[in-house]
Amino acid sequence: MCKDGADQSWIDPANPTRLEFDYMRRIAWLIDAWMTGDSNRLRVVHIGGAGMSLARWLAVTRPGTAQIVLEPDEAITAAVRQVAPLPPRSGIKVRPVDGRRGLASMPGEYADVVILDAFDHAQVPASLVSGEFMDDVVRVLRKGGLLAVNLIDAHPHQWARRVVATVNHSFPACCVIAESSALKAHRVTNLVVGASQAELPIDALTRLAAGAVFPCTVLAATQLTHWLAGARVFTDADAEPSPPREDGELTWYG
């Protein structure tokens, strides 16, 4: 599925557990490694929907999970429903509202997981990367809940480092997962951010990254601090969308 000149989603309705995009597999690592206890049921909020690949994956891997997808583009939701309808009793509900307003309407400590994977004209909106927005994510997540974010940027990652600094300001535990080459590449690539008020499973994530087809790096603790290099936190007053994608650059969106 393509929108704004970029690949938006890859769906296999017959096999929803197949996540074609590498960054989605890394978000799946985060959720699998973070999960503790006997219950598989979660409350998940998706900011950005498109083909709902991760929502479909969760519906199969975590049966009974309640999911709310905040997707303002009703046309793309209608197209997805026509081509690949959601299965009956999937637990997935789509609300035609942007992420900022949709999250603000939710009660405190509602969600176990919030997944931020939203784009407008091939850019992550500025309204979804400010400190004020991240504080609202904290409000909506239960204690110890997980935030997973898909960012796009190119070396030297000036924008992404400010976003991660903003996330880390609201969440004491934070990490970045990316292809090792992506951290030095002068092309737009995906960086996955994990964050929580509780400790993150860094050792488990590092093992998963080490076994990936494309070598991955997990930045956390001292390594993350070094990568951030004093990057300033975004606020509503100065937040910026992700840098525009140049023609010919391949980047994957949810």
C-alpha cells in the first residue's frame, strides 16, 4: 500500500504474523521482550493506522487484546477495509481522529502499550514529538507501560536525537534500535524507540538484535547518552516534523 509516494503497509491477510518491514519486527521484539506475567491480553493504542499490520499481528499473537487505532485518514481506512477487511471479533477499533486529539480524550492509565507510527505527507507530525505530547502518553499508559515509536531520519540524526531526548525526558527508561549501518548512513532510515517508566529488557533486546538478518544495534544507558550528545527537548513551541524524504529514498511506514 502506497501513500504520499512511500510504502505505507505490507499485509498478508492469510498470515497476519508476517511482518514484512524490519522496523515492525523490532517493535514486535519490544513488545515480546517487555511482556511479563501469564496474561497475553493487552490494551493497545496505535497512533497511526494505515494497513494496521501491527494491530493484526497483536490480534493473533495476543488473543483478546483490545486495540484502538487513531487514524485520521478515513479514505485510507476505507481502502484497507475493502482490500483486507479486519477479521470478525478482532478487538480492533478504528477512530477517525488524529493522534494528539485522540490520545487527549482517553482516560489516565488506560493502555498497556502505545505505538506511535504516524505520518502526514511522509513526515512524522511535529504535534506528536513534543514534550507536552509525551507527557500525555505517560498519563494514558499504566504504570510500567510501554511506548514504541517509529522515527525516520538520516545521519547525523539531529531531528531524531531531539525526539529521543524528548521521550527520555518523560520516560526514565529509553532505548533506540536500528540497523548498525543506519546510525551512520546519510539516507533516511527507520529508528525504533522503546520507552517506559519501568526498566526495559535491554539484555533480551540486545540478543534479538544480534540474531537479526540485518545486524542491529541497541542504544541504551551510556551509549544512548553519548548518541544524544546533549540534544534539546522539543516543546509545542519549537517542535518540528521529521525531515522531508528526498525523491528515491526508501523508507517504510506502518
